[in-house]
Amino acid sequence: MVDTASIRNKINQRVFNNLGSTALYSRFISVSSITDSYGDRVDVYDTAVSITTVPWGLLYVNQNHFQFGDLEKGEVDMAFKYDQDLYANDKIEYNSKLYKVKVIEHYIIKDAIIVKVARLREFI
């Protein structure tokens, strides 16, 4: 019988605690009626909180393909803990760069999320 809690704990201890880096995460709230000096609407985000993340390439160094297809310029795939709230359009600041979440995939064993992987696109 698979004990998903045990697997989660092992991944958190061996991967996120040893290889993880701190990032700032802000949840996307909405497109507001506020506009910038150019007349473009401004996205509204929640207050940033610290999270732990690991570049997906550290876990799969010799991979021949990427999780969501080939990386384009300014994109990176990152792994997140199973309990991290993560949605498309959320904002992540990692290594002094600002990214927006494009796509998220959940790795599931026995109906339990073990780890989340997301493709992030750098803000321009």
C-alpha cells in the first residue's frame, strides 16, 4: 500500500529542504479598473509571501524533453510543494526576476498531489 504522506515528507525533506530556494509568491486577484500612465489596465495581486521552490532542471538534469514542451526565451520550469496554492497568472519573484505562472501540472499518486510543476514566463 502506498503511503502518500510518507512520500510527501520524503520529497519535502530531500528535495525542497536540501535544494530549495526562497521565492516571493503573489496570488493574482483581478484585472482592476485602475490604469497605468499609458491607459493599460493594471493587474492586482495579493501581498507577497515566501515559498520554497526548486528549478525542475535540478531534478531532471538529463531530460530529453521539457514538461510543457520546449522552453521559450524567458521561461523556466519550477517544482513546488504539494500544498502550495498555485494558479495561472500568479506572480513569482525568483533570483531577482519576476515571473508569471503560465501552466501548472500536478504529479499525483493514489489521488494525492505529491508535487506541483509550473512553467513560469518572465515579465517583460
